[in-house]
Amino acid sequence: MSESNESIPTQLARVALWVSILGSFLTPFMGSAINVALPEISKEFNMNAIALGWVATSYLLAAAIVLVPIGRMADIHGRKRIYLLGIIIYTTASLFCGLASNGTQLIVYRVIQGFGGAMMFSTATAILVSVYPAEKRGKALGLVVASVYIALSAGPFLGGFMTHYLGWRSIFLFNIPLGLVVIGLVLGKLKGEWAEARGEKFDWIGSFVYAVSILGVIYGLSVLPSLQGAIYIAIGMLFFVIFFILQTKLKYPVLDLHHFTKNRVFAFSNLAALINYSATFAVAFLLSLYLQYVKGMEPQQAGLILVAQPVMMALFSPLAGRLSDKLEARLLASAGMAITVIGLTILAFFNENTSIGSILFSLILLGFGFALFSSPNTNAVMSSVEKRFLGLASATLSTMRLTGQMFSMGIAMLIMNIYIGKMKINMDHFPNFLSAMKLAFVVFAIMCVIGVFASLVRGKEKKLLSS
């Protein structure tokens, strides 16, 4: 489909916007809601701390493995086609997650759900950019970002409420009606197809090598400190080197690496995003367990407290985005990450007697820091490339987000494995759990310090997008 901006039907743009908003709501809502339900899932399926971690991580790992290849496949075969297949897979997997009879089944269905989720968010933004005029694109993307933060805000609260009154399965079943609405919109209202790379070859070998590298590193992290874990990580890193070499030699690579090697702002902005997500995503996972096990809260109480962070993100991200149009994004983003360091440092001093006020204060700091970082950093990435590379920029940021989330959970699971192992969390293990949690937050704070420097050295963005 190749039409001028002026000839694009307004109705098509609105439908694309709603498809993107609803799709962007589903996946982060699930991610934040499921954290609150983990203790109830553990109780029903008798799962230990490591297995519980895989309920969250399996989805992220599956999505990260296929995100880049699926994005490339969508450019070749059609973004709407891949998006539709993704929402169908995601909705069906949500049903099976809600009907799971044991922990293993739940993790398997979460993997399938991750494949569907990757198909959705690797194509939704690209479809939106394809149908919206440049002068209205920022507002549309802002609404999509707002839906993500609304989902993150609603997830802990609604997840806790549904877990308490309807059971944890209701969180998965909640996805089904929304998924059916999106399927109906795509089939009935989203006319046209977008496949600018139609006819180009798909890099199957590179996609396989990429998947093995991600799988090796993340699975290896989860089974450390065993020798087996170190071997898996080494294999993953070896395949990553092979992947890098392959991508520089192919005419149609699955991931064009020239933007990393020749565009300083693009490369370091993405690196900063990777570090930031790696240092913050597992905070909700750890605090959910802390609030319910150590502090003895009900799921809905824990959810109400955890919602403080995404609420701050939703409130201040638009302001930070507007500021990044006037001030250097690297300064705003670096300041945001520095505030995140302070919040993580406070978390590292938590114990069984920490007040609710201190917990809320640290979450507010984290939310404000992330808001100050996220919008300006996204603006820097999207402004550092020419218009024909907007899809690549969006897909790369999504990859950094998912990879960072995986690393965050991998680090948390590694530390939990060292301190608690495969035992269930109970009162006898509270001291070990608190030690593991504190160490995780120290590691995350150190990572964010490194991220501040990565953000600062990116250089001044040239605003290529507006040229």
C-alpha cells in the first residue's frame, strides 16, 4: 500500500490507532498483573521461587527470540497479516493459560503467548506510522505510549482485585474479549496491507543464530551458578558473535547493524534503554513477593502500592517528551536514570520493618526517573534516523526493552537461586529472601550508574527525522 499522506482515509488512521492502542494495552497489562498473582499461582501449583520466575520470564524470552525475525518477516509478507496472526495466537494462548492444570502447562502456554505478543508489538507501531501523516504521528504515538502506561498502572490494581475475588485465572481470561475486539477491528475495518520489503529474501540462518544466542544467555543465567549455566552462556555469546559477523556480510540481514556502528546517538540511546530496562523491570516482581510474603499483604493491597510507579510514569512522560523537543534528550534521560539510581539505592535498604511510606516514596522516585528517561530517550532514537528507517528504530527499541526485561528477570532469578534455590518461600526463608532482594537492588543500582554514562556520551542528536 503506497498512498500520499493527504489521501489516507481518516477512518483507516483511527482504526489503526485503536488497533495499536488496544494491542499495546494487552501485553504490559498482563506483565504487570501477573506479578501480583504469583503467590496464588505458587500456592495452587506448589511452585518454587525459580519456577515462579519462569512464569514471568518464559513470556519475555519467547517474545525476544522472535521479535527481530518477526519484524523483518512482517516487512516482507505484510504487517497486518503478521499482526492478525499474533493477536489470534495471543488470545488463544490466554485461554489455555487460564485453563492450565499445572505449572509446566502454564509456562508452556506463556511461551506461546510470548510468540503472539511479539507479532503484535513488532508490527503495531509500524502500521501506525504507515497510515498517519508525519505532522500527526507524534500525537498518535503519544496515545499509544499512554495506553502502555495505563496498562502498567491498572495491572497491579486490577490484577490484585481479580486474583483476590475471582482467582488468578481471571487475569488471563480478561484478555479474551479484548483480543476478540481487536481481531474484529483488523478483519472488518483495517483495510490495506503494508509490506515495503516484499520480494526481499528472509534471513533464516541469521534468525536461527539470533534465537540460539538469546536462548543460551538467558537460560544460562537462570541456572547459574552451576557449570551448566556457564556453558549455556558461553554458547549464547559465541552464537551472538557469529550472528554479528553474518549480519555484516548479508545483502538482506534480519537486523541491519550499520545503525549501531555508524550512528552514535542511535547506538548509545539504545544501549541506555537496554540498561534501564535491565535495572528496573524485576523491581515489581521482587516487591510483589516482598509485600505479600514478608509484609503479609493481600494481593489487592500489594497491587495498590505497586501502582505508584506506573502512575508517575503516565503522569510525567508526556511532559518529559515535550521538554525533549526543547532541551537535549541526553541531559533529560541521564537525569532520569540518575534519579532511578537513588530509588534503587533506597530499595536496597528495605527490611521487614520498612514503612509503607518509604516503599511508596521509592516507587514514586523510580516512576519519575523512568518517565524523565523514557520519552526523551525514545525521541532521541526516533529523531536520529531518516524517515525510511522509522520501522527499524521502533523495532530496535522494542528489542532493547524486551532484552532488558529478560536480563532483569534473569539477574533476579540468578540471585534468588543462589540464596533460596528451589525451595518455596516461607517464614523460615524470609532472611534469605531479603538478602537476595537487597543484593538484586544493589546490582541494579550499579547498572544504572553505568547507564548514566552511556546516556551522556551519546552526543547531541541531529533531529534527522525533522529534516
